[in-house]
Amino acid sequence: MVVGAGHAGLAVSALLTEAGRDHVVIERGRVAQSWRTQRWDSLRLLTPAWLSRLPGYSYDGADQDTFLPAGEVAAYLTRYAAWTAAPVAENLTVLSVRRHGDGWLVGCDGGAWYARHVVIASGHATRPALPAFAWRLPRRVQALSPLGYRRPEDVAPGRVLVVGASASGVQIADELAAAGREVTLAAGRHTRLPRHYRGQDITWWLDRAGQFDRRIDQVRDRDAYRREPSVQLSGHGRSVDLAALAARGVRLTGRVLDIDGDGVRLADDLPGTVADADRRMHQLLDRLDSRLWPPEPGPRPEPVPVPAVRPDRLDLRGERYGAVIWATGFRGDYSYLHVPGVEQHGWLPQYRGATAVPGLYVIGQPFGNRRRSGLIDGARLDAADIVDAITARSPSPAPGVRTGRYATVP
């Protein structure tokens, strides 16, 4: 049983079919449902099309360097599902996954299923990770997350506060500023990289230098690497780092600490946050430069213009803020997973896709096994690890249980 028919679930399905294993992929909507319903209108992939490889399949468009819009990503995955003849059961919601003998009982709104193994491929970004104080935002101020934001026209009139400076936050702030909105960006820890470097897209360099293939067991602090913020990049070909946003009129502040009535309390940490992001960026670019012969430093992005006078508080009413967009990260929704101890704060701890519970696997988490894991391109490798583990051991079904598609469980 594979839960989720996005790129990760379809990659697992393709390799299970190749291995001759009977399986089904359960999807709450249609194939690539999240790309159809939980992306803002202008969103494009942050990686070029050539980095969208799946088992036995790759993007065949004329422009391999294009950044696919969300609708085209959904169409690409739909074609892949058809090409692999993936056994997808659409419009079924998984309600529960629990142990049943040596296997798993999977309850759906269309009935119960028995499976020897379950692969969780429902995604790590299915619900916003909001700070504890978010509920104190006054009701008259519109609250949105990147999962609910669609276009600038839908955002309430007035100034907009975007909280969070990773990929979603900077892209939304950039779009709102381009639409003529007054935007304040409260920046927390972030990852800065140039969109292009030495005549190539930065992902070309990261791929060729082996940065995407760094494995989780090669790093000291696994949790820290998995919590690493997403890169400040856009698929629209322009820079969206803090320097570029400041040049477009976006007001930069430190992190949001709390909300008290109409007051938003801010940390005075913007200089340190910017310095830390730039330090890590320069370290990575230095590593890329060292691969050249003779090694020589390449061009570097302009410094972020940190304001000399920084507010410690925003007045939502007095400064006419009409909306706050919480771009503070995501968590997976595993409320259907009734397995004690397997989930930790919206994360399923695993190694090479295998959780601590035999027969239960997860795919699609950032840096799940290698840095590439968070990309569409990484699913082909992580899926191979999981299918190798599944085909190496196949426990017998529980007594009295019939297996197979639409199996009946007594």
C-alpha cells in the first residue's frame, strides 16, 4: 500500500511494478492532487525541468532548463502515472493505518484494506507549521499560509506582513511587491544562494559538485540538516533574496517574537541572521570555486542592506496592516497513522526510508536519505532503497486475511 500519488508515491509504484509486486496507490483526490489544489497561481518549480527525473522517465520538452508551473508539474506526473500504468485508486481518503498481525490494516472511506507493507508518500508539506502565538492575531487581520495564498488580488487591502524568509516567504513577498502592495518581511533563519553562478543555474553546480548526493549519514547533526531552511530561489528567473527584495521596496525586519493585541513584537536579530546566511552561502560558493582549476573566486551577490534603525514592534492597526502571511514552514499530516511513537512533531524518523516499525516506510521528506531527497529527482533513488528493502523480506499475511486489491478484512 502506497499512501499518496505524488511524485514520490508514483516512483515507488513504478519500481514495485518492475519488481512484480502487487500493490495499490491510494490518493485522496487525483494524481498530483497537491500540485492541483495547494499551490499559488504563479508558483513554478525551484529546479529546472531536467531535475524532474523519475524511474525510467524524464521531462521530454524542448527547453530542459525551464521551470515548470504547478499545472504542468501535475500534467507531467499524470503522464507518468499513465506511462507506468500505476494502480492508483483516486478519491479515497486514508482514515487509519494500524498494525494487523504481521501486516497492516488500512482503513479508507471506501473500505478496509490489508497490506504487507505500507509506504507513506503523502508529503511533508500538507499543513502549515504556525507559531504558538499565531492565534493571537486580531480577527480583523486576514491570516493566510502559502497553502491558502493564491494571488495578490485575494489578499486583504492594506499593508502585508510576511513572516518567514525561506522559499515560500520571499516568493510571495516578491509577488505582492510587484503588484504594488506595501510589504514587510520578518526574516528568520534562511538559506541564501544566487539563482545563477558562473553562467549556469546554481542547481547545475550543486548537481555536478555532488552536493545533492550528500547522504544523511555523512553529516554530524542529522536533525539540523533536516531542519535547514529552503533556499531563497524563484522559478521566474529573478533573484528573490533579501537584497533583491529590499531593492524592490520590501521592508525588512527581524523575527516575530509574539503578538499582543495590535502589537507585533520583533527581535533585533536581522544583522546576525543575514550574516549567518551570507557566511554559509560563501562557504558553499567557495567549495564550488575549489573544483575549478586553477581555483578562483567567482562573482558574489550584493550584501543585504540591513536598516540602521530597526523597529522592535509593528502596530497592526496604526500602520494599517490588512493581512499576515505565515510562511513559517510546513509539517506532514499523519493523523491517520495509529502507530504509537512513530511520529515526532510532524516528522517520521527513518533511515533509508525505513521507520523503526517493521514494514512501515516513508518517502519524500527533506534530506530523508540524501540532500536530493527533497527534490522530485530524489524520489527515484529513495524509492529504490525502499523497494529493495520491501522485496528483501515479505512476511506472510495474517491468518484469515485475503490480500490483493480491494481485499476484504474480517
